[in-house]
Amino acid sequence: MNTITIRGIARESINWSIGLSVLMIVLGLLALAGPLATGIAVTAIVAWGLLLLGFLHFCFAWHTRGAGSLLWEVLIGALYCFVSIFLLTHPLAGLVTLTLLLGTYLLIKGIVEVIGGLSGRGVPGSGWLLFDGAISFVLALMIWFHLPSSAVWIIGTLIGFSILFSGLSRLFLSLAARRVVSST
């Protein structure tokens, strides 16, 4: 009876993973259709997230004011708020900065996924993880070679491709997992 329950849970998880994969593919295509809007939207999302973190640091400073960390927490909160206001008021300059950060992220992501794909050889679908890592690595190199002039479109384009290929690799990995679960 446990085998049926575990198999049912695995099938349901795989179906959710396939659904998420399709959503990622659609979002990736939408991001590719409007790269400047995607880049500005990402800048705004990051800015609002930093503003929230700034206020959370202020709240933490208020609650720990007797512990001697009040000054540091207020300074960190003020830094978060300053950076977020800068990003909201100067979205194109923020886009260039975020483009540099995206390049760094994709480089690290690519390296980790290539290592994961190579270490998982023999596991069905692991080649797709290797493929996703290679795409992320190439995208990171593209960022560094096209700055600063192309920062207004490259972040949206690269995020679109990254989401698209992550969705595709997740879809193929999920389909491979479905075949394994169905055969047992």
C-alpha cells in the first residue's frame, strides 16, 4: 500500500512540475517579446524588495535597540532604502547595475548546473541540466561582452532565454521522471 501512495505522490509531483515547466516556457516567451519592459520590471521588483528589506531592518533595529546594534541596523536599513529609491528613480542606471549582477548570477548558475549535470551522468534527464548550465554560462558571457550599450535590452532578453531554457530543461527532466515512475 505504501508503494501505491508513494507512486501517486510522485505522479502528482511530476504533473505539477510539468505544469510549472509550461508556465516557465510561456513567461520566457513573454519576456523575450518585450525585453525593455522586462528589464524595467525586474529593476522595479528588485527596488521594491530592497525597500521592504530596508523597512524590515528598521523594525529589527527598533526591537533590538537595547542590544547595541541599533546604529548598524539603521545604517543597513538606510542603505537598502537609498539603493531602492535610486533604482526606482533611475531605472536605466539601475538596469545597468542589475545587468552586471545578472551576469554574475548566470555565471555561477551555469557552473553549478554543469557540475550537477556532469555528476548526475546516468540519471535520466541529467543531460538537460548540463544543457541548461551551458546556456546560462553562454548568456553570462554575452552580458559581459555587450555592456554598457546593450544593458537596456539585454537583461530582458537574457532573462527570457534563461526562463525559457530552464522551463524546457525542467519539462524534459519531468517527462523523463514520468517515464521512470510509470515503468516501476
